[in-house]
Amino acid sequence: MVASVPLLLVACSGAVGTSAGDEDSASAGSSGNGAEGGAHEGVTVDFGGGEEKVFIPTPGRLQLLTPRQYAHAVRDLLALPEATVAKLSLDPVSAISGYESIGASVATPSLVGVEMMASEANRLATAALTSADARATLVGCNPPSGVFDRACARRFVEHFGRRAFRRPLQTEEIERWASIFESVANGNSDFWQGARWVISGLLQSPHFLYRTAIGNPIDGMPGLRRLSGYELATRLSFALRDTGPDDALLDAAQAGRLDDQPGLIAEVERLLKDGGVNDGARAFFTEWLGLDALDRLPQDPKAFPQLSSGLATKLRAQTLATLIAVGVQGADFRDVMNSRTLFTDAELSRTYALPNSAADAMTRVELPPESPRRGLLGLPAILALGAHATSTSPTLRGKMIRERLLCQTIPPPPPNASTELPDPSTAEGSRTARQRLAPHSNVPGCASCHTLMDPIGLALENFDALGVHRQQENGANIDPSGTLDGGAFRDAASLADLLRNDERLGPCVVTNFMRFVLGQSEVDESDPVLLYAQAAFAREQHRWSGLVRAVVSSPAFHLVANENQSTQGAKL
């Protein structure tokens, strides 16, 4: 294993590596306990010019499957239609730093959640065995009624168990599950009752419900652990496809092809050619932009009669389809900020005055040059999320741009801060949001944050709280001009151009993608790896495939530390 480690530690430029046995290197920066006392060294990242930093991995962990990951995993395991897994009753996983994948690292099911998992596992197992064709395809045989096919049952346990646990079953596990299969089948004189019990049981096992990132010790590198091939296959598959690894990826892990960087990247390239990789991108975009909140839009139907019961679902589908086409399949991910490409259907075209589409399904269209909409900030879903029940919120929209697109932190308002704005129907000179927000720029404790958020949020005021274009608010003309950190813009379209070329956008995308993939917020010690990935994304002309390769190639993807050990940095 030691020989394979340096291959995986070759970063996109400079050098990220280890040199076990180098006494001078191993002692540099050392302090504290030493190997026997539980300390461990990090991995040196060479930035060139004599600048070196040390990356110390976070401890290994277990990650509970999120409800979305559970749904996708059982869909693929059992070959079930999307509708069957769309509305699972499971414990939610609370997001941390915006990501359920981070929350999943500390989540445990509640007692009620365990009962819900059992109920869903039984329901899904039953649904997977409803027809003779489905049974034969899933299990691999179709014995006559009342006949128990022991060989078939054992083969099913081995194959299905490997897919469910994302690793080969041990001999004692195979024996135990095969015995359960036979006992239930014979007790009910029904082969398929045995199959149902095994499927349901495997779907309730911790080996299915949790993703492991524990790793194996590395000779000569005390305290550091490298993820196993099966753990890498699992992390890679959930990152790119939002589901468990397929047989080909498990085969690659079993053959040792994921133990070095070329083999790992070869599997990345294979998966990137598969349309299923878009599921991972959709999951990332959903969490990055908070699209799940579309199910809880605050808009008042009385104020917005266009707010149909299915509009939120369509807005989500429109957003994801557009981001996949422009950000994933396009030449440069940053084009999502000012692209004129958009997906729409007949209802959305009518509601938002988009290029005509008579189709009920999402259809790709190109916005005309004179359209006020551009890219991400012109998408109705993003605009609707930054609004209140009856009005827009330039502050919320500006906060989204700062935090989600530029990775800046906006502190919460001070205690007892007033968020009340003048009533436009009664207060003179307060018909527009710009006029109503102006006083915040003069209030101590408010001005510092509002001057960051409000000017860029006001650029989107030509779109109402549901994202419909308008020229006036309360009979007054809207002024969408302003500045973004010294860069002037005329309106939402020119702000989109500024953001597309903002040097903070690319690194922020990498930061968020690493949070999503690794299930952890970055810490100071991981900054060198983060910086390498950000630089690699830029060298790859900001292509989505380059983003994936940059993150997968980094030491943070495949190295963890021993749990409950003290850490110390060292040049290795």
C-alpha cells in the first residue's frame, strides 16, 4: 500500500507527496507525543518558491445516508421506478454549513426513524418482487412454487449483498443471510417470502445505512489512514452519481485499480461519460443553492395568483436542467452566471414571458439579447427564494450572492435590530425597495452588512417576489444600477457579467463542491488542499470535469486521520 500512496498524492501542480523514511523531513515541525502517544503527521503541500504548508486530514467517520441518497440507492438496487422512491418517510438530516452530507456525519436515526426505516424497507422489498419478470431479474431465478433453490438464494445474497453493503460480504455474513432466506422461505412454503425478508433486512442494516470513511493504516505514516478501494468507490459514486457504486466500480475496487491515481481517474472518466453522473450534479446544485426551500415558498397566493400547486416543482426542474446544460455540459462552468440558455415549458413560458414553448416537458430555449434575464440570477426559482410573502427582499438576494456565490460570510443582525421597513402605501418617498432600504445605510450596526447586500440585491428589483419581470414598483420606476465592490453595473444582466468574471466565483464553487463531496466544512489545516483544487479548476478552464478531477485527486479525498488522536503537522 505504501507504494501507491505517493501516486495519489500528486496534486495538479507543484507537489503533494510523502517520502517515508526521510529522517530530516519526518522530524521537521514535530512536537508533542510522537507516534506511540497517538500523534500523527500531515502531508506537505509544496506551493513552490520555498513555500510549504501541511495538510492534516480530518478523522475517519461514518456518514448516514441522507433521505435522497437512500432513495437513489434503493432505486438502483431494486430497479424501482422513480415514483416508488420519491416520497419516502424517513428521518430528515439537518444540513450543516448548508449541506446534508455534512450533517450526515453526525446524524443518528431516532427511535421513530428506525421504525420508519423498517416500514419503508418492507414496502420497497415488496414492490421489487411484484411481478415474475421483476423477481427473476432481481434474484436471478424463478423456482417453481414451493421449491427452495438453495444455490440461487446464496448467489443472490452474495451479489445483492455486495451492492447493498458496497463491499463483498464476509463468509459468516453470507451464511447468516442465506440461512434467513432458507428459514423464512421454508416456513412460509414461499421462496419469495425468503427473498423479501433478506432484501428488507439488508436495507435496514447499518452496513447499508451508513457510508464508511475509516480507512486502513499506512506503513511509515503514523496516525494517517488511506480509504480502502471500496470506501473510495462509495465516496466517488455518491459524489458523482448520488447513489451507491455499480458493479463495474466495485470490480475496480476489488481488482485494486482504485489504489493509485491513474486507476481512480480512469473510473472518474468512465462515470463522467455516463448520464447518471448528472444525478450527483443535481444533488450538489440543490444543496449549494438551497433549492429544497422551494417546497416552502412564502409567497401569498392571493398576491400571486400565478402560484400554482405545481409551480415549485417546475421551478426546481427548470433550474437543474439549465445548470446541467450550461454548467456541466458546457465549456466553462462560470457561464451559468450570464448564459442566455434556459429550459422552459408551456406554463413557465406563460407565467414568466419566456420564449414560447408549447411543450409540457422542459425544452431548451435561447433568450433573445434584449431579454432582461441572464443566467443563474435570472432564474425564477432563485428570485422567488429571495422574497417574502408579498414583496421582494433585496437583502436576502444580496446575501445569497455574497454567501453562496462569493463565499463571504454575512454576520447575523445585532440583537434587537429593527427589520421593519416603511409602508409604501403610507410613507412618502418609500414606494420602491431602494427608498425603503436607504435608512439602513445610516444606522450604526446595520450599515456595514447592508451596504454589502442591498446594492447587489437591488439589481434584481426588476423581478418581483415570484420572479416575474416588471418595470415599476408601486407606480415608481425601478433603478437597478449599483456597484459590486467597485465594479459598476446598470442592471441584473450587467451584474451577471461582473459575477461571471469575478475571481472569487471559481474558488467558491470548488469550496462548496468539496464540502458536498467530503461531508465536512474546510478547516485551516485543509486550506492547502483547497487551494490546490481551486488552482486546478482554473487551469482546466473551469470545466465541470476539471472540478471533479481536482477534488478526487486531492489528498483530502482519500486520506483520513485516526479518530481521537492528537494531530501535529510535519513535513513528510
